[in-house]
Amino acid sequence: MNIADLLIFIAVCAVTTFATRVIPFVALAKHADHPLILHLGRYLPPAVMMILVIYALREFRPMLDSQLNVSSTGWPMIIASIIVATLHLWRRNALLSIIGGTGMYMAMVQLG
């Protein structure tokens, strides 16, 4: 595969990816005030965030053998969850909460 073929392949992938992101907005532009669209826009993001939280904490057991789980994943999960909740209640910024909690969790796991 030469450079021209590779560039064509990348361009087709980029256009296809962009089109799949834009088409729903273009197709639903005239229905932006529809009650269902407004309902989904209001309640879907918090529901997705809750699903992600439940998925992330699915194997966490805060009480293991009737004692607080202080294993290598126990404390980092507890502290990162508290940081995410605190950042979100303080700033009401989901991106800041996610980045702050993930960064703190990864730092605690990597540094021991």
C-alpha cells in the first residue's frame, strides 16, 4: 500500500466518521422542540453517567469479610469516588469531575 492509497483510506474514514456524527443533528434539526427530544436531552446524560458509575464500581466490595476493604483497589476507589462527587457538587462540571477522579485514581494505583 503506497502513501496515496493510505491517504485516501484515511480521508474516507474521516468523512465517514464525521458524517455519522453530523447526520442525526441535521436530520433532527427541525424537531429540536419536540417534547421527546427535550426529555431525552434533559434526562439521558445523567442516566448514562449513572450507568458508567455503576459499571465502574461493579466489582467493588466496601465491606469484605466484615471489614473495610483496604486492598490495593479499595482505598483508591473510595477516594476517587469521593473526589468525583465533591468536584461535581462544587463546580457542576462533568468533565472536570471525570478528569479529576480518573487522574486521582490512576495516580493512586500507579504510585501505590
